[in-house]
Amino acid sequence: MLPYIIDWLSLLGRWFHIIAGIAWIGSSFYFVWLDNHLLPPRETQDTDKGVGGEVWSVHGGGFYHAQKYISAPGVMPEPLHWFKWEAYSTWMSGIFLLALMYWYGAEIYLIDPSVLSISPLMAVSLAIAFIGGGWLIYDLLCKSPLGKNDKSLAIVLALLVSLLAWALCQVFSGRGAYIHFGAVLGTIMVANVFFVIIPGQKRMVSAAQEGEAPDPQYGIKGKQRSVHNTYFTLPVLFVMISNHYALTYAHTYNWLILIALSLAGALIRYYFVARHKGKAPIWPVLFALGLIAAVAVPLAPAGRSEAPTAEVSLDEVHGIILSRCVSCHAEQPTFAAYTSPPGGVMLETTEQIQAQAQRIYEQTVVSRVMPIGNLTQITEDERSRIASWYTARTATETDTAAEPDG
């Protein structure tokens, strides 16, 4: 019953997390767009009221007129809408899923003995330390003299984020490292909202209500953190979907792939932010595409024209699969963590194995992510036998297809 409950908690948690994330990212992207499309007010009375910029837009059959004040309006309007719970609910649901899937199931998803053999308690403790420490180091850098130079700060942050990607991949499984990389960046993003952006806005509102001029430093600090957040967004979104693509996190150089694709995401976001302001340089997009190509080309599977090293029968492979894979990939899994076969893949019969031959080969031989965490202790000889069977099978299919009719 417990695995069934966990499945439902995971389903509902993911659903909520996606909804909250869409609301947060959507509002964040909209306000970045809005800020970069403001024009000087056309009406003199708007300028006299303290309006610094305005923009007209049309959506859903209606016209909208948005105005931004230089500091604060003379009279604080009611109601005043705040944008914060989108961020908070995204982070809370994300941490809930992280704890449910990666901390509670540390032996399955977080720990890889071939990377580092540690206890579940140690793994979870290190995970929490990475998340909390990431925010503390980032916050200290922003508050230091370095934080006054945006370009220098950006370079240092890029180097530290790269170091983070490498360090996580030396401690956790590839899948666990990737998701915790996203958790560190996501925590920094929401902490920026909670500790810097919202408190600064509250102080500015209080000053306006008391008839005082708001301190501009709060707006400057909030703007800096908001800019960082928008560049972190696409790398975090990549991490959120990466667990579906073992070709990235299961690679020997998974940390380098993570760095390259995260940088590509940040560059693409940089281009769109610049484009909001007018004509944007094309080099960020070209650089980003170059990084993606630099990752995709080496990851392409090499052609296998060589003959199989040994003749391996389907029955022999069936025996290996029954021993190493069917505890999960069965109509009724016996492994306690699952109530249904992961991904809907069943491998109980030779027909099912034939139908999933390419996936079996890619997961057990190429990416080596299955069995997950090698919980069933598949051997190198067994992986080699699966490879020989698949190679011979593929060669036979190729030869048959090449034979002329008649």
C-alpha cells in the first residue's frame, strides 16, 4: 500500500509543481518583457504623477494600459497585488518532490555506488548542505564589493555554478546530481524573492505610505536578483525534464554536458531579454546552438558494423532480463518501490523483449542507467551478452532488409 500512496503523492505533487512553476515563470517572463517595453508617458499629467514609463498591449479581445512609477504613487492604491506565492508554492512543491523521490528513495535515485559509496543519511545530508550552502555563498557574493560590478559578479557566478555541476556529479548518481543542481538554482531564485525582492518592496511601500521617498537601493538590489533569476530559469527547466534523457545524465562527462546545456539556456534567455529592448545581437543564439551541437554530436551512438563477439540466444538474454529487470518491469512488479512497471515497459516474455530490444540495449549497455542504481547487480559479462545479442540481431535485420526480392 505504501508504494501506491507514494505514487499518488508523486503524481499530485508533480501536477501542482508544474502548475505553480508555470504561474511563477509566466509572471516573471511577463514582467521582464513589460519592463523592457516601457516608453516615456505621452500625457504630461502622467509624468507629473511620477509615471516613468508605459506600454499599451492587446490580449484576449481587450486593450491594456500598464504604467510604471519611478518610485511610488502619491497615494498607495488598494488593493495592491503582490507576486510572491507563485515562487513560494513552486519551491515548496519542488522540495516536497525532492524529498519524496530522491531523499526517501536515496538508494534508488540518489546514490550510485560506482560514483561514491555513501549511506542514505550521508547522501541526504550532503544534498541539504549543497542546497543551503549554495544560497549562502551566492548571497554573500551579491552583498560583497563584487556585487557592485554586475559583469564581474556574473563571471564568478558562472564559474561557481560550473563547479557546483562538477561537484554534484562526483557525489551523486547522474540523475540525482542533475536534479539537485536544479534544486540549488531554484532555491537561490526563491530565496531572492523571499529575502531580498519582497522585503525591499515592502519597505518601499511603507515609505510611500508614510509620505517619505523610498530608498532606491531596494529597487536596485531587487532588480539585480530578478535579473539573475531570469537567467537561471531555462537551466532549471532543462534539469526538470532531464531525468527522461539518460543520454545526458548517464554519460561519463555528465557534469560537462550539464554545464554546456545550462550555459546554452542562459544565453538563449539573454538573447530574448535583449530582444525585448530592440534589435538583439545574434551571437548568444549562435553560441548556444554551438554548445548544443558540441554536446549532441559526440553523444551520437557510433555505428556497430563489427560481428558479435559471441553467439548469444534470445533465451539466454531472456534469462538475464528475468533475473535483473523483471522485478520492476513486470505487470505486477515485485520490487517494493513500484506498483506498476516504470514507463509502462514490461519484459516478462521473449516477445516483449524483442519489442523493446533497442531500449534494452540503450539503457543497459549504452547509457548503463538500468538496472537503476544497479540494485539487481547486473554483471559486466551480462551487459556484454546483451550487447552481442542486440548487435547480431541488428545485423541480421539489416542483411534481410538488403536482400533483393525474388
